[in-house]
Amino acid sequence: MHAFFNMAKKTCNILIIILLAFVTNAYATDSRGVLSYDLQKVCLSMDTSKPVTKKDSTKPAKKKTITRVRDKRVTFETFDQNYERALKYYNNKQWLSAAGLFEELYPLSLGTPRADTILYLFADSYYQNGDYNMAAFHFRDYVRRYPNADRTEDAFFRCIQAVYKTSPEYYLDQSNTEYAIEQIKAFLQAYPDNKHVEECNVMLDDLRLKLARKELEIMKLYYNTDHYEACQIAAKNFFNKYAYSPLMPEAGYYLVLNNYEYAKRSTERKKPERLKTCLESCQRMLLHHPDCSYIKEVEKIMLDVTNQLKKYNQKSNNKS
């Protein structure tokens, strides 16, 4: 029995040696130090992150395609086709696309017959899109660059239209409003016989009314905050600047109210003089605006002021 176990042990040792020899052969390298084919198979089989798959030799390998990005920049070579594209945008009312393309086309068109057309349509694209500041800038640039072109007068008019539209509400800063008035006057001076005279006058009236409204509101603010002397000064300036304004009756009415309150709150020594000032403002209202909506209240104030002045006159006569 003991001899049997010894023989089995030897047999196992022989098998282990054979197995080790086989593995050693798999990891052997060739004369150049490169892993053998068997070792590559063993290594690949051990890489679980990239599983080995058999390639189907029947399927052709897919070719890699390179997608080229088309260069859409405007050049002299692509000028004509981009010009047509810009006109298409413009005619389809795609104003921003048209403006962007015209902006690229314009520098390349300088010195050519298309230059003034491109600049005009460039400015008009901004106008149609509601960007009036940019439109005014480029229409003004058109007038400067092409003073004798067929479109110059029209470009100047479009410029003042754009500037007019930048005028803000009366309670905001009115620098743009004053500038618009200057530009409209300049246009009328440059083209006195133009076909837009009536439209220009309408714009001027609207802009002046806005300025007048702002000054009237300042005058009313002085009255409402009991700054009576400041209100009188503001009223005097208003009458000098806006004598023909439709806001004149309202301004005259607030001056009457201001002078009436000022007189009522004055000392006895100063009251007669200030009542006379109020009476004068009432008389001006009756003379210049007899049919305005404020006239009835002005007449009541005038009656009260007249009666008070009579009393002061009687006191004065009695003292004398």
C-alpha cells in the first residue's frame, strides 16, 4: 500500500512539471523580445475592460468621413450670391438677417454702384426692426457719404423719422427730443420744398408738446409743494417759450391757483400786493382763454379776490 502511494505522488509531480512547462512556453518571447502569440492571447483574455471580439471578415470596413464646415464669410468671390441672399432676407422681412449680411457686404462694395443701395437697405433693415438709434446712425452716415445721390433726401427724412421715434416720454430726460427738433429743422432748411413738410410739422408739434408738458408738470410740482415763487418763475418761462402751446390754458389756470394760495397765506402787509398779482393772472385767463374748461373756477377766484381788494381799499381810505 505504501508503495502505491509513493507511485501516485511521483505521478502528480510529473504532471505538475508538465503543466509548468506548458505555461512557461506560453509566456516565452522570441529572439527579438516580443511576446509570443500564445502570450498575447493570454493577455487579451485577461483584459476584461476591452472584451475581445472576432472581426467579421465578410463585412467591409467603414470609411471615416470628414465633414467640412462651409465657410459662409462674405468675400469678393461670394459677393454676388450673398448680395442676392441679403435681398431675399430683406424682401422676406427678415430684418436682422438682412442687416447682418448687408453689414458684411458694405465694406466690399465701396467704390461700386451697389454701395449706396447696400447702405440704404442696411439702415432701413434696422428701422423696420425697430432699432431706431442704429437706423438713425446709418441713415445719417448715408447722407454724409452720398450727399448727391438720388436717395439722399429720402435718407435724411428717414433719419429724422428714426430720431423722432427715440424721443422718450415727457417725464424722462428730453435730450433726444431736443436733438430731434434740431434735426427736423435742419432737414426743412436743406429741403424747403420737400414733400414731407406737413409730416415734419406734425412731428415738431408733438415734440414741442412733450417739452411743454415736462415744464408744466414741473410748474405744477412747485405749486403742489407750496413753492409759490418758484411756480411763478416757471410759469413766466413757460409763457415765453410755449405761447402757442395747447397747454397754455392749463398753465394759466395753475398760475391763478398758485397766486391765489400765495396771497391767502401771506401776511396782512403783503396780502394786497399779492391779491393784485392774482387778479392780473385771472384777467389774462379771461382775455386769452375765455372758452377754456377752467374759466368758471377762475371767475369765482377773481370775484373773491376783487371783494378782498375792495375791503383793503376801504381800510386804506378810512385811514387816510
